[in-house]
Amino acid sequence: MLAFRGEAHVERWCEARRIPQGAVFGLDQAWGLGREWYADKLSPEWHRATPEEAEATWARLGLTGDFWRLA
């Protein structure tokens, strides 16, 4: 994950390196993802998310599109 000032900065960075642009999301979504993804990591009941659970978590946070599909 890389942090940028805005989408225009992402586009320039990708163009300069000739790499395709991945998913772009804001700090609120990044914070929500970290909070949800690691909330129970230290719990004895923790289990690795299934692909379906992971996609559901991402969708709740508005992280949708081809980049976020595991299937």
C-alpha cells in the first residue's frame, strides 16, 4: 500500500513507472479496513477469513471492483 496526495498523483506515479494503476481508496477506508481486518487477530477464536468473508468485509467498506475480487 502506498499513500498519495490524490488520484492525479497516483496516475502520474504509475505513468512514470509504466505500471498499471491498482485500487485507490481514501484514508477513511484504509482505517476501516485495518480496524475490521485486525479487530480479532489476537483472539483464540480467530480464523483466517474465507474468500467470501474477505470480499464481504471489503464490500462493507465500499472496496469493490475487479481489484477486490478473489474468485
